[in-house]
Amino acid sequence: MSERSNLRLLVLAVLVASLLGTLIARAFYLQILEGRQYQAAISSNTEREIVEPAVRGLILDQAGRPLVNNRTSVVVTVDRQTLAAEKDDGDAVIRRLAAMLDTTPTKIRDRLAPCGTEGAKPPPVCWNGSAYQPVPVAKDVDTQTALTIMEKRRDFPGVSASLDAIREYPAPFNVNAAHILGYLGPVTEEQLNAQGDSNAPDRLRRTDEVGRTGLEAEYDKILRGVPGIRHVAVDTAGRVTSTVDEVAPKPGEYLVSTIDAKLQSIVEAQLLAAVRRAQAQGYGGKSGAAVVVDVQTGRILAMASYPTYDPSIWIGGVSKKQYKELVANDALASNAYQGQFAPGSTFKVVSTAGAAKDKMNLYGIYNCPSSVTVGGQKFNNYESSAYGPISLTRALEVSCNTVFYGIAKRMWQEEGGPDAGVDAPNPIAEAATAFGLGSDTGIDLPGEASGVVASRQFKYDNWEKKKDTWCRNAEQGYPETRKTNPKLADYFTALDKENCTDGYQWRAGDALNAAIGQGDTTVTPLQMAMVYATIANGGKLYQPQVAKGVVSADGTVSQEFPPILKGRVDVPKSAIKFLRNSLPGVTTDGSGKTPFLGFPLKKIPVASKTGSAQVTGNKASTSWFASYAPANNPKYAIVMMVTEGGTGSKTSGPSVRKIYEALFGVRGSSVYPGKSVLAGDAPQPGLPAVRPDGTVAIPKGAGSGVANSRQG
Amino acid sequence: MASTFTPDVATRSSGRSSSYWRDLDWILLIAAFATTIFGSMLVWSASRADMASASDPTSYLKRHVINIAVGVVLGFLASRIDYRWLRAYTPIIYGASVILLILPFAPGIGTTIAGARAWIDLPGGMTLQPSEFAKVAVILMMAVLLSEKRDVEAEPRDRDVLLSLGAALLPIGIILLQNDTGTVLVLGSVALSIIAVSGARTRWVIGLFGGAIIGILLAIQLGFLKQYQVQRLTSFIDPTADASASAYNANQARIAIGGGGWSGYGLFEGPQTQGKFVPVNESDFIFTVVGEELGFIGATVLIVLVGVILWRAVVIAYRADDLYGRLVATGIVAWLGFQTFENIGMTMGIMPITGIPLPLVSAGGTSMMATWIAIGLLQNVRIHAARASI
């Protein structure tokens, strides 16, 4: 054959060989060099994730009584895939289902519409979950209806009834504790964005409910558990062909609170009683709070706030009207750890420590006149009574303001008077800061308020912030107010003129007010309780806690939260000793005597301090009663306050006494430790035992606090 | 020429029958069988998802195996037919093939699949694709016309080249009317290869090659090709830019192959394959199955197997004892080589999407039979050369 033919055959052979080589090279490029990218494409193409939610963990009180429980509810779900495969797109099924559930087909259709699609209603009506997840269309369906649906499977393709866990509040002893427990709400867009492109199984999903406030929010991750994830392979029509992998849900763990339900219910009732007492005196009694803390650990045994709300209104979403009511009533925030109030005379223990810091003689004699004049301004004693020269102990007992005015005036002058720089010594403010005022206590609840310690620095910072407004007002002279009330406008203008020019100055009046817990100083009742707990335990600053530990649903203890000692309070030991020796006298011979008449103070000495803080604009003062007991072997500190409540001793005192009676088992003038509201006359040393079936063993004598049928 | 006019079957007792088995190209035969068995495995994997709800999930595979059996028998016959007999009857085979090609246009007989009216309905739900047989017929006819009455060392006369070109262009024209672009491209490269290897003057080769390219460009420019044909041809360049069905196919195919990695998801485990994400993956897109389920290793094994077949075919063409045999083998090399490249290339996005099967691998009876006939013809050429050299 010709050479030409041979050559051309060779060329063809080489051409074919190079074509095959090209194919192998291309396969190498696609499969090896770019393989990872295509594998990811296959996964997103052919795999779907089905989430089985984990049952949320319970919240128990310190004795193991469930404060937050789950109850089962019959939920009817509709599988959109199955419905779409029906000839009429499932219209007949939806019509039948609507009749069964006493609703309209339109409402079910609205529920089934995926959020963001055309014509879909805004959440929570539209469906926020995966297209492969059955959509719950009705909750709390009665069993008979559910059974009928399940029996007539052929009439209801894609419709299914299942049991779902819904948050429930068993309210042992009718306890409320709403501000401690918090509530659940749908996950927010911010929370979803914050976790980025996480693929973790316990990441938040659009259908999730998360803790919004309180313990539900603080320990959300522990309570939420890890949902079960099933990856299924789907075909091009979206039908599930097989299960790729499956992880069972891990139920949320049980959170054990430091709160004792029985004590909490008593504290709530007593707070309400104090509020009613204020109102009976013709005062507003608008809000109040009470805190009981274990002084040796910093654990909060009870913490109540008035007004409060029923936590169960959040289940299944709060309505607009309900929410408006909550906001209007100021019921949403806890007055105990989010409310900031002038502490009044309960602050005098801090001023005493400040005086000790300034090397003043705590055992000297101080004059208690009816008024003190500084810079031409007269500062009156409470109800203008004079006691003459008295000891500092006596000054605390009778709550003599002028003694503390005198001390404050002397310190202020020594510090340099009005011209002292912002960093001049300020022993009372330093003592307040040392006791933890003006900053968060660090309690394990979100949204804590930190209060304010009035000081030179604070005054200066405040002036920096507001001077522009003050100076502008001083110039304009309140033209609006002037039209109706020229006198008031003159007063405002003069005030702002003064503030504008030297509002940064720490004047004598500021120093005097600060010494008796008035002026700019504000505290939360929780902070005040921690101050008295610190005095009670000899100066140890604990970080307050409302959670004690975590027990998993199968009964194993997974975490214990030991008490957190922040350190020793930075005031002279002598001051703590002096206060511990002086405060019991307030209850026996001072302003706290009346409410404790007949109380067995010999057996259980109570250290206390009353407070009646003036609030500008309020007719009645804020009633404070701060205390701890037994004074010789301190266990508990109790602080109660009621705004527009009157005096501490008249409004709050009697309620605090009742709480002590409950705590120590006081009956008349006798003490029966066995009758203490706390089982075993003390907080439980360890965590409650959870049985393998998930129920909790409650210690003998504690009582579940709920009717037997609801015990879980 | 040692052969007689009577078929070899009749002279089995003469003692030469033993030389048939001895002279067979066993490497070619084993490679062809290996490729076919490999292909059956892939067809089984691709069809089991579709057939999962059928009463007999293996029915598709069974039909494929029957096609193979018929193909192997036809191939055996093709290998034993006497050369002279074959040359004498080639015009009849060619004529019959052209008539078959026209049949799909007849109403009630023809069927359109994937836009191409290239199938004849047969009883029992079977279909026949006459263009597959046309490939064999064109190769035989061109080989006859270019090797007729001349010295092997002389170059073919212009008249012979023109005649053979005409023999190729007639079926190409009909197939073009059937919208079967892929087969047209294959037949074009077959015709060009045969004319080139026939020893035709270089200006013919260059002229035809240039003419083919200009023809394709003109067809696109002047709108002879319908819009979807252009789209199909160009969607491989950027499959994501075009949301049409062919672009979707190209994208899904590329994902399936790319996801295979080194060793793939395992047979029957490919999510794209088993989830039916790649359309017609039991026939035209069967390479996606090996790519996804057996990975780069499996894909390379399959390409190498086809490479072995083509290597043996080139060797047979080279050693053919006459120009006729060489041209038949050359045509088969061009056919299998280019069709394999086009088919696998389109699944990997380096060739346009056209509806042609992967030889010996894809499901599709006519293709399977035609390819086995080609294997048989290659054996025939080899045996002929072996006997001539005695």
C-alpha cells in the first residue's frame, strides 16, 4: 500500500490517541482537581435535612420541683409534598381537614405557604421551615379528632397527627417567678445572622423557639439540647429515596435553679401584701421587689418583682394586645434586678464604711441636730427630729440623717470643697463601688441593670453629656412653659443656668445627699441584697446566682455551679465588724423595731436597716427594708422595697418579718426548725436526683406544691 | 485470494475452520467483551432507579443483554462472511440502508426521540435507529468505490473520490433532515478519514476538511440549523448561561462526573445517578454513571478499554492485505474513535451536546448491534490478511 496511505493512517491513529488522552485529562481536571466543588454540588443537589426537634429541658427549683415543664399536645401536620402530588393540588384534602379542625381552608393554605413566597402572609402565619418538613397546622387538637384523621388515612393523604412538647408552668405553690424563668420566642433574624454559615447540628433554625429572657435565655443552649438530624437522599422529583445518615435528638438538660418554689411563693405573696399595705395608706405602691439570698453562697433563694405577669401567655406567641398591656403595666422587666431606685437610708451602711475608710472614729459621738446648713442651704433631718449627741450605732438605729450630713460635710470640705478635681478622694463613693454598687452583680440573668454611684466623676460625666441642652434651655428660657406658667419657667431657667455654668461641680449638697442614699445614687434591690449579704458574711463579695447546676434527662449530673466568690469587699474590716454589731439594734431599738414586735429576736436576732427614699415628683417615699438573720450566725439576707410605699418599717418591714418566720419555722414566739419552708431547714446541699424516666425525686417533706395529677 | 465465493460456514470441514479461531484478534475480542460487560453494569446501575417500581426491575437490563447477544451473533457472522461476497453485495446493503433511513419520515412508522426523527417503531415497544446501520453501509460502500479496479500503489481517481463522497453525502443529507446532528458529525469524520487513507490527492483532503468547517459555519450563519441546534452546539461552552434543557443536562452531567473523585461513590451509590438527576444516563449520558460511581479510576479504565479496541483496529487497518480491508478498518477507527470522543466529551463539557450513544456501553439495541458488526468486520479483515500471508 502507498506510503501516503500509511502516513495518513498513522496521523489518524495519533489523532484518535490524542482525543482519548484529552478525555482522560479532562476527567482528571473535573474529578481530581475540581472534585471537591462538584461533591458539594452533589450534596446540595441530592440531599435534604430533616430536623427532629429535641425536647427542651425542664427548669427545676432547688428541691427538684419543676418550675417549667413540658406537656404533650396533639399537633396535626400536613406534608406539602404529598399534597402537591394530589390531582387537585390537595384542595379536597384541605377542605375536609378544615371541617375537622373547625377552621377555614384559606387559613390552612395560608399556614402552608412558605414564608417569602408570593402571597404568603408574614410570620408566624406562613411556614418558616424546610419544604421537606411537615407543617404543623393545628396545636392542642383533641384526641378524638386526631384519631379520626389517623383512621381515615385515605381521606387525608399527607395529614398526620403527632405529639409535640409545649412549655408549661406547673406553678408549684402557685409560684410565679416569671422574671426569673423568662420565656420563649421565635428566633430572631439577628440571631440567625450571628451564627453565620454554621453547619453544626445544634445551630438555630428558622422554626426554632429560643429563650428570650430569664433563665430560658441565659441557659438556652443547655435547655435546647441538640435536634436529631436525618439526611435523606432525594431524587430529581424531590421524593425521598433513602436515608443517608441519622442522628437521634439529644434532649435538653434540666436546669436546677437556686430558687425554692415554696419560699418564692411566700416572698411573692408578701411582696404583694406590702404593695397592698402601701396602697391602703393611700400611696401609689406602683412597683416593688424582694430578694432572699443565701449569704454564705450568694445563691438567690427567692426573687420577686411587682407587677408581674403570667408566663404562660407567651406560649404559642403573645398577641399584640397582651404585649401592649404588659408594656403599659411595666410588668416585663424585673424590678429586682432591672429596676434602679434611690436606696435611701439603707445606703447608710455604705456611708459608714466610707467614713471608716476615711479613718473616722466609728465609736465617737456625733451630733444629731434637726438640720444642718451648708452654703446657705438647710438640710433637714427626717421628720425634723433631733437626738442630740449620739453614737454612730444609735445614728444607724434611729436613722439620723444629720449625723451623716455632718460626716459628709466634713469629708467634702477636707477633699477640697467645690473646687476639688474629679479625682479627689471620695470615700463614700469608693465604698459603694467596693460593695459592687454602680456595676453589674454578674447574676446569671440577662439584662441586669447596674445602678449609679453618685460621685465627682459621675457628676462631671453627666455634665459633659447634658451641658449643651442645659445651656440652650438657659438661653431660651423655656418659651413653651412660659406661656402658661412663667414662674415655673423662671425656676427651670435659673436651674439650667446654674447647671450650664457649674453643673460639673460636686457641691456640698451633692455630698450630703449621697451620704444618705439620695441624689443621683440608684441601686437595684438585688445589689442592695448583696451589700447586706456581704456585711452578714463578714465581707465576702459573692456573685449572685439563680442556677445551681445541670442534670441531664437520664439523671446524670452534668454540671454543678459552685458559689462564685468575687473577693473581699475593699472596706476596713473594722467597718464590717461595727455594722454587724450595730444593725441588730435597729431591729431591737431602732427604726426596724415595730414590724418585729413579738418576733423571737433572742433566738433569731435580725440585723436590719430601714429606708424611705425621697423621689422627686412622688408623694410617698420608696419603702426599703434591708436585713439579714440570724445576726449572730447569718444565713439569709432579705431586701424588700416598694415604690411610693411610705416608710420602710411600716410597708416593707412586716412582709420581711413574715418571710423570716417562714424561713426559720417561727410560730408565735417559738422557733421550730422542722417547720422551715426550706425542707431540712436549709437549701439543698446537692442537685436533685432525676430518675431514668426523666421524673424528679423530690426530697422528703418538701412537697411537690402541685396537685398529684399534674406532677411530672 | 484464498477465499471462495461460498461462505466459510460451508467449508468448516476443510480444516481451515480451526485457523479462524487462531487468526482472531483475541485482544480486540476480549477488550470488546470487557467494554460490553462494563457497559452492562453501568446500564444496570442507571436503569435500576427508573425501574424500581416496575414489576421486574431487571427488565431493562435483560433487554440490554438480549441486544448484546444479537449483536455478538451479528458480529460473528460479519467476521465469517466472505470478502468477495461482501463486496459484491455492498451496493444492496447500501441501498437497503438508505431506504431504511427514509422510513422514519413515514407517518406511523417513525418516532421522534430527543428532537431527532431517527427511529423506526418496531412491535413490542422496540425501536430501530437506521442511522446506526448506515454507518456500516457508508464505510463498506466507500471502501468498495475507492478500492475498485486499481493498483494499490496508485492514488484513487477523482471520479472515484467524487463517487465515494456522493455515497457518503446521500445518507448524511437524510440524517441531517432527521435532526441527528451527532451522527452527521461522526459520518463526516468517517468519510474524511476513508478518503484520506485511500491515498486521495492531498488537495482533496484539505479541501474536504476546509469545506466541512465552512459548511458548519455557514449552516449556523445562514440559519440552516434551528435555534435549539445552535444552542445545543454552543451550550457546552458555558452551560450555566443557558437555562435550556440541554444546558441543564450538561450541568448535571458535569456535576455527577466531577463529584466522583478518585474512586467514586461506589456502584449503585451515586446520588446523581440513583436520584435520576442526569437524564438518559442509561444511553447517551452513561459516562456520568462510571464517572460518579467509579470515579476517575473507573472512567480511565473505560477509556483505556476503548483505546485498546481502537489500537487493535489501527493495527488491523495497517496490516490489511488490500486497500478494501484497510479502508473498512480505517472507517471503523474513525467511527468508534470520534463517536467515543464526542459522547464522553459532551458529558464532560468539552463537546457540544448531541444525541449519540457511547459505542458498546450505552443501552440502545441498534448501536450495540452495529458496533458488534464493526468488531466482526475488523476480525474479518484480520483473518483475510492472515490467510493471504500464508
